[in-house]
Amino acid sequence: MILSIASGKGGTGKTTVATNLAFSLGSGTQLIDCDVEEPNAHLFMDPDIHTTKPVAVPVPRIKEELCDYCKLCSEICRFNAIAVFGNTVLTFPELCHGCGGCMAVCPRDAIVETQREMGRLEEGTAGNIGFSRGILNVGEAMAPPVIKAVKSLDRNHSITIIDAPPGTSCPVITAIKGTDFVLMVTEPTPFGLHDLKLAVGAVKLLNIPYGLVINRSDIGTTAVHEYAKKEGLPVLMEIPFDRGIAEAYSKGELIAKAMPGWKEKFRQLYGRIEVVLGQRSKEK
Amino acid sequence: MKELVIISGKGGTGKTSLTAAFAAFSENGVICDGDVDAADLHLLTAPVVKQQIDFNGGGIAVINPEKCIECGQCIELCRFEAISESFKVDGIACEGCGVCVDLCPEKAIDFPVKTCGQWFVSDTRFGPMVHARLGIAEENSGRLVALVRKEAKSLAEEIKADLLITDGPPGVGCPVIAAISGADALLIVTEPTVSGVHDLDRVMALAAHFKIPSMVCVNKFDLNPDQARIIEDIAKKRGSSVVGRIPFDPLFTKSMVCGQTVVEFDPDSYLTGLLKEIWNGVISSPELNRKKGVELTRMV
């Protein structure tokens, strides 16, 4: 079972839900932090990291001695990552998407690939929970290669929880693609509702079953609840606004560990996800 | 004309609420929403769209089954596993590199340009606004951010505006880089939580990488005094200053529910007074005024 935690709007509580759920389920669970631009799950899980690996993407290197400046490489490149001026070939590695087009089209085998590091992966354990995360180097633009890399690490646990980045564009899609269930986290404010609608659109596009957690459920308005009802979007958990929860979060504490009753609530949340998935497979 | 970009690293720290309050204080300014992925500023500024223009991304491969001889070369060439065994292209996985298009021996792959969003020039009660909507699950968000900023800048120059206020996206990746490059100064909105601190450090490293001066504003600063102190230390270490400390205040949510900025919703509140002070500090800051040009202090 691979479960991803997403939201359109940032700061609605994705990491809170992902980390507390992983902790509450305990042994047999693995948490993957796919918010590689701003990964935070480790701050709550305090993992022991035993392996660190670089994430590299292939970029072209020109063998000038073989190049006859025919420009086929710059013509095929849609990302303006390679340019030929007279007898000079320039590459712009940070624009390269690693498609390999320049190398495939070069008639003189004058292009080879080298690896350019753009981030790293960390693997370890947090108590009895598997933990891994991807980290995009500061200054790098493209998050998806790091997200793909951390998702492709060995997954030898029965439950995998993926903490996704905010938004609705390529990094989120890369993170939630191929997961069995998307748990969306929102807050009942106009911003929360607006971005939730976008996130629902993205999840529908991928045809993944989904459910909703409403965080700070007693602030704002009832518009998110009404939207969920109208959309048939199951509300699987509500977390009220509570200064104690906000303070625990600010210190990097898990509420399932620090506050009574929450571990059980997160286990119930998982139970409800299983029920939704069970109903869906019956319908099929 | 000067450009101030408001970013945060971590999402949900209050960027957009602060941007909207600044828009309400500004005179002769232009507003730009540089978060095209989950844009929210329009919910507070109620723009009346005057001009809507399609944003075209790159092409997406489409195999023409009538010409395809199923040789399999495209599947072999594609690094993004976007072509299935039955020679169908997965539009979401396709990176738009066009390698299959150019190298198909039968020329059986089309590469239609995809409209992947719209951008708008609008009027608001605070002045003109340039904003955009990226289609769901689309790529090229960095390009669209760069485009709305460029259009907002040329509009600001055309109408001789003094200030461009840009609301940026969360994170440190491509949309953020597109939102900050070439800006005069950044205001980074953070919160005193372990996540807020961690993300602030990364986004300040990004600002330093691109050599853009930044200021820091701590929202909900009374939530955790220890983390608030760490924020002060990080700002100092990076040669930046904390220009605002805003306590937790439900007025932000209350005014958002009414589609208003805090400044309009409760002009006599402590919070509005505090936001005005922060605005005055930012407008007259050395960070925003280091280059000669417009005199912004008259907006104080």
C-alpha cells in the first residue's frame, strides 16, 4: 500500500499528517519525504541516516576533437541547453533535461554524457519505521529527478507513506503518480478551498482514489465541508485548531507521541482509508 | 521602478496575506502574482480581467497510428518512459524533449504545442495586477512565472509606476528561481517552527546564491520564542535583518473569509498598525533603495 499526502496550498499540514501517521502505524511502515525543495519530515522523525547517495542527471560533454559544428545537437535540443557559435559549442547544464537527444543525433559520436549532481538521497530508520528523503541542492531548478530517485529506492515495507510537495504542477504529479491513495490535507479557508479544488483536479487526472483531512477544522468557514460533500470527497479526519498542537509542531514534536489520544486517531484514519479503498475495489 | 518579491520557502506562512496588505498600502504600484501553480492573491484583490492571453508551453509527442510501423525506436529513445508498448504517449510523463519526434524514421510523431495556462492583465482597487493560471499537472511553471513578471515589469514601466509587488511561490526550485531573479529585494515571510526555520535557511541560501538582498518577517512570532530567536540569528548570520514580528492573529483568516485585506477589514486594529509599520520599514529599507531611482519613502 502506497499512500501519498498532498495539498494544493502549502502549510496546511501535509508533513504533520504524514509523520504522525507513519509513527502511529509503526513497524512495517516507511516514510518517504518527496518535498525535495523544502523537506521537513526528518525534523519530526529524527531518523538515523545510514546511507547517503548523490542524485545526478546526465548532461552532455562535447569531444571538441570529433565535433564538426554541424549544429544538429542544438537543433534537437528544446531546452536551449546546447548552442553552436562558429567553431564553439556551449552547453548549459542547468537547462538540460537529460533527454539524450543531442547524443542520439550527433553523426560523429562527439557527445558523451557525464553526471551532474543536483541533490542527494538519505536512507535510514526512525525507530521501527523506514525513512528516506530527497534533497534538492539549493540553486537547482528541477525537483522531479530527485523525487523520481527517492521514489525508486527499495521499498520493502508493507505501508509506504509519501510526503508530497505543495502545488499542482510537475513536482506534485511526480510524487503522487503510481500511488494507491492520495490523502489531501486542507484548511477551511478561502485559500485552502481554492487550492484544494486544483489538487482534486490533479488527482482526478491521475485517476487515483482520494480522501480528505481537514486541518484547523474549526477556523474559517464551512465551505470546504460543503465542497467535500458535493464532490463526494470523503472527509477522513478533522484536526481542530489547538494552540497545543501548534506549539508541539513548532518544536518538532509528533502529536501522536506528545498528546494523548492522537495515535489512536491516526490509526483510525488509516482504517478509514482501507475502507474507502475496499469500497472502490468492490465497485469495480 | 523597484521590485519587491515576497517569498517564504515553507508554504502557508502568510506570504499572500502580507502581499495583499502591502498592495493596500502602496500608491502608484503594480501587483504581480508570481505563484502560478496555486495562485491565491486574486481571492483578496478581486481583479477585473481586462486582457487574457494563452500561455503556450512546449510540444507534447502524439503518435499517428496510421504512419507508425511499431519499430520501437521511440520507446528505446525515450528517457522518460512516456511511450507504452502499444505506442501511446503518456501526456503527463512526456517531458516535451521531442527526441522521438525528430528521430522517428517514419516521421509518424506529431508535436503539437500545448496551451498550458493563461495569463491576465487586470484592474484591482489597489492598481493594475498581472497574474496567471497554470493548467493542472502542467510543466513550465518557471517559464510562466518569468513571463508574468516580465509583463508586470513592462506594464509598471509603461505607466511609470514606482513599485512592483510580487507574491512568490513556496519552495526553492524552478518557480522560485524564476520569481526572484533580478528583483531589487526580497521579503521572506517565515514562522517560528522547526520547519519554518529549516526552510528559511535554505531560501536565504538561494537568495545569497543569486545575490539578492533580503529582509525577514516572522509571522506568529509568539508561537515559539526559542525558534523565533534562531530566526533572528539566521537572519543576522546572512547579513539580513528581521523587519517584522507579527503575533498570531485570527484577523488574517477573518479578513480572508470576507475577501479583504486586513488593512481594509479592520483599519483601526493593532494588526493593521503593525503591518503599516512593517510596510514603512520595508519601503524605506536600504535593501530596496540601494539602487538610485524612484524615491519610495513618500509611500510611508
